[in-house]
Amino acid sequence: MSRRREALLQAAAEVFFEQGYAAASIDAIIERAGGSKRNIYSEFGNKQGLFAAIVTGNADEALSSLPIDNIEERDLPETLTVFGHRLLGIYMSPTVIGIYRLAVTEANRFPDLAKAFYEQGPGRTTIRLAQILEEAQMRDEIRMGDCRQLADRFIGMIRDNLHLQVVLGLRPPPSEKEMRNAVESAVDLFLNGVRTSRQK
């Protein structure tokens, strides 16, 4: 990504987060980042295209850090732990928290905005994790089932109420230790459940 594009997307994200999507204007973004309306419209099309580029850029960055390559060299608990820790870190980043708040706030007025957020962010993450679980099924590490559904369940456990509390401003983002404990608990629960061996 060019420095000019990166600076423009950063400025746009700041304006969106501060003013909300509806109230934010291209003029306010230009005032902060420089450039011209012509450049923005030629590169992004419109304000929604600019927001979609912010979401896509963050999704690309997030997904590039999630493990899928050389999956056969890892066992599933290790893979889920690495995946979960990186994913929780992404969920707790200020930019993603801002995007999440914005998408939820504007969902009714701008459904296409919410759809773009989901498809480029959480939706792509589910697909990536489903691939990991399909590989685990092929190695007979987990029983057969709908991997997309299983992926959604695991991601929900990682996000948990912790994410909601941060989004609502009820608490600061968790420490590294808190995130590590949360992920380890989620992985154990996902793979082993809560029942004792006597009950199975």
C-alpha cells in the first residue's frame, strides 16, 4: 500500500470513528489527509467505497497473520491457540473496535455498509478457520460435522462477552495474560467440553 493511500485511509478511519459514518464528509477527510475529492472518488468511488477499503485493509492484515500454511505440521490444540490469540488481539485493536462500533451503529441506515463489514471481516475469518477444521477432520482429529458452524462457535467463544464489554466502553482492552487465559480456556472447552469423563 502506498504511503499516500495509507495516510488517506487512516485519516478517513479517524473521521468516521469521531463523527460517525453519516456525519463524516469527504471534505473533513481531505482537510485531515490532504489531496482532493477527485483523487478520492477516482480511487474509492464514494464514501462507502472508502469505508469498505478501510474494512478490507484491516481484514487483509488480520487474516494474513492467522495460521493456515503448513497446517499439517501443527496439532489442532496448538493451531487453535495461535489462531485464537491472534484473533482476539485483532478484535481488541482500536481500529477494529472502531469499525465494529461504526458498523453496528449505522447498520439500519446503511445495510450495505454492515454487509461489507461482515463479509470482509468476520465472514472471511470463519472461512479461514473452517479450512483449518476441515484439515483436522481429514486427519481424524475431530469428528465429522459442519466446519463452518464449528468455526462460528469457536470464534464466538474467543470473542465472548469480553469483546462486548470493550466495545461498550465498560472496561479497557484485556492484558496479554488475560487474553492468553481466555484463549486457552476457549480451546479447552471447544475441544473437550465441560462434562467429566464419567458423564460421557
